[in-house]
Amino acid sequence: MKRIYCLAALAVLFASTSAAPAIDVAPAGAAACSGCHPMSRAVETPFTRLTGRNPADIVTATQEFRTGQRPATVMGRLAKGFTDDEIKAIAAWYAAQKE
């Protein structure tokens, strides 16, 4: 069982540190978004869907939440936890997802 955990940890580490992660693999941090921004249209949500959106729009909105330019309750705190590169990777991944 320990071997499985070690292999899983190495896979996560490798995926999060590779120079150009595959667009079909969710980048580190993308799971934080799915709590409020579900991938499936079958899920009712008052939040903007991120799948298929323009990545520049996602980056801009996230940066505005981070700086306080855009009012938020939770997003401002979440956005502060990501670097610009992480935000861009998450935005590119969500943009590439099919609805």
C-alpha cells in the first residue's frame, strides 16, 4: 500500500513540476475551483462556468479578485494563493475543457 502512495505522490510531483503540462491533465490548484465552478452542466450553480471560457478572461478576473478590484467573499482569498503562472495554467486548462 505504501508503494501505491509513493507512486501517486511521485506522479503528482512530476505533473506539477513539468515544464509544459499536458492540457488534458488538470494543473495543480484546478481542483480548488471545482468546488464552486463544476465541470458538468448538470450541476446547478450560481457561479460562472469556467469550462470553454477564454483563458484571458479567467486570468483577468482572478487577478482582479486577488487585488480586490473585483468584490468577492471567498475568491479574493483563494486567488491570493496562486502565482501568475499557476493562474494562467489553470485558465488554459479550463478553457480547453469541453462543456
